[in-house]
Amino acid sequence: MLKRFASPLLLLRYAGLFTWCSVGVLLMLRWSPFRNVDVWPRISMLWFCFLLFGAAFYWLATTGARLRYGSVHFALMLLTLAAIAISFYTRSGLGVVLLMVAGGILPWLMSTSRATGWLVAQNAAMIPVIASFPAYSWTDAIFQGALFLVFSSFIFMISLAALQQSQSRDAMRKINAELRATQSLLAESERVAERLRISRELHDLVGHHLTALSLNLEVASHLIDGKAREYVLKAQSLSKLLLSDVREVVSSLRESDAIELGAALRNLVEGVPSLQVHLDVPEPFGMNDPSRAQVVLRLTQEIITNTLKHARARQLWLSFKVDAGALELLARDDGIGSAIVNPGNGLSGMRERLAQFGGVLSVTSQPGKGFKLAAHLPLEAFA
């Protein structure tokens, strides 16, 4: 149960819906359409605005982070107008309570400066409504509007602090995942280097001495006769057999000197916050060149970073495969997409890394259809 409520946005969603339902109970007790049949059109508009606010709030609290800015602004406009209309029809401050709920979700939908401006604007728009109340003058309305702004600002700041804490936690999770992936790649590179060192030592030292021993035994077999010559020939045979075994071990060590990338990539995607990554890698997934292995890891890391920053996606698919001596990486997400792809430092860096080894990168996108990326990396050898 605690795990379900770990997300601040999820808590904010439930708190907002609880407040909205509480306002609905108050409306039902005083402005029920069954008790006020004489003003049914006015009550109908009141309940329409109430339901509109609930729908808009749920939409924003559930999918707001993945919507385009135009859609976010449209939904926020419905949210604000519905709350103001509720105060207008009820001649009360119930709409202000709902505006406070809207103020709590603003930091999650836009930049801090824009959210602050919207918070001030929506409370300022309430002033003419309050001034229309029979018992309020414009001075009273301005005072009430300023007071409501203070309350809304308190909720806004709490929500902003929760957002920053959530972002910091997600950033730490992402950094930890990248560190684990890098550590895995370094450990794999160290393992390959150690196997290569051992194979060279066996070949250069043990293999050399065994060859010399076999030659000396060959000479000794021609210099002696009788029983001693029989034992020398056996020793020579054993030395040749041992030399053959050493060469097989050296060959085996050299054949398995590929860097295993699968573990590093899995460590990288496991710690990605707010994004479900589907990883498709061949088994085994090894690469003989450490420099190329690092390019693949950094390329994957940059794809995940760009998806988190720009795509507003919930899912990311990464597929690796080898075809005709080259590594093919295909990536796609279910984000908002874009009609124009403007390459930033991330995409430019990926292209530069691939270009060092003759690789190429292509990116395509359409509004509402996410981003698609294809990378081609030639390989010297693949295991």
C-alpha cells in the first residue's frame, strides 16, 4: 500500500479528487437540483461546471505531463473557468477552494514562472466575481482576492517543493543506474583484459619453455639408447601433449575475450524513473572492441535521457541486433512526437560518437506518434 502512494503526483491526484468530492457534497446539501426546481437551469449549469472541473483535473493529474502545451493550457482554462463559474452561481467561495486545488497541480504542468503567472491570473479573475456579490465592494473583493492568493500560494509552494524533491530523487536513481552500467562495463573490460594477459603469459612463457623442453628431449632421444631412451621418448610425448593443451587454453581464452554488454544495458534501464523500458538484446551480446562497447552504452544512455526530457513518453522500446557485421540499434517511444526534429547537443554527440567508427544515426518523428531512432555501427568483430 505504501508503495502505491510513493509518488507525490499520485498523492496530489487523490487529495484533489477528495477536495472536489467534498465540494460536491456541500453543493448537494444546498444546491441540489431536486430541491431547487424553480431555478433548475442555473443549478444545471452549476453542476455542469462542477463535473467539468473534476474531469479536467483528473485528465491533467493523470496525463498532463504527456500532453502538448496547447492541450495543457486548454485543460487549465476549463479548470479555471469552471471554478470561477461555481463561485458565480453559488455566490460563495467554493470556487476558490477548487482554484487552490488547481494551484497545487500547476507546478507539475509547466515551468515555475508560467505556473506562478497562471496562479496570480486565476485568483485575479476571481475578483470581479466576488465584487458582484451583494455584500462586497470592489475594495473588499480585492482584499479577498489577495487573501485567497496567499492561501493558493502556500499550496503552490508545497506542491513545487514536492516536485523538486521528486525530480531530485529521479535524477539520483538515473545517475545510480548509469553508474551501475558503467561499473559493469568496466568490470567486463577488466575481465577481458585479464584473460588476454593470462593468454599472452601462457603463450609467451609456458608455451616457449615447453617448446624448448620438447626440442631438448628430441636431441636427448638421439644421444642415448636402451631403457633410458624409452623414458625420454615418453617425456617428449608428454611435453608435446602439454604444449598442445596450453595452445588450446590460449585459443579458448582469446575466443572468449568479448565484452558482455547485456548486463550493463540491463543495469542502465532498470533504474530509469517514470519510464518503462523494453529491452531486446541478443544472447550473448558481446563486443570485442571496448571503445565500440562504450559507444553503445553512451548511445543508449543518451536515448533514455532525451526520452525523459523531451518525449513525455511512458514507454520506450530498445532493440539491438547484428546484421552483416554491423550493430543495428532501433529505439522508439510512445511520446508526443514532433513535426520538426531540431538536433541538440545530445543528438549531435551521438552522431559524433558513431562517426568515429563509420556509423550513422537517423531520427524521425511525427506529432502524436513519438520519436524513432535508428543507429548503425560497423563492428570489427562480434561474438
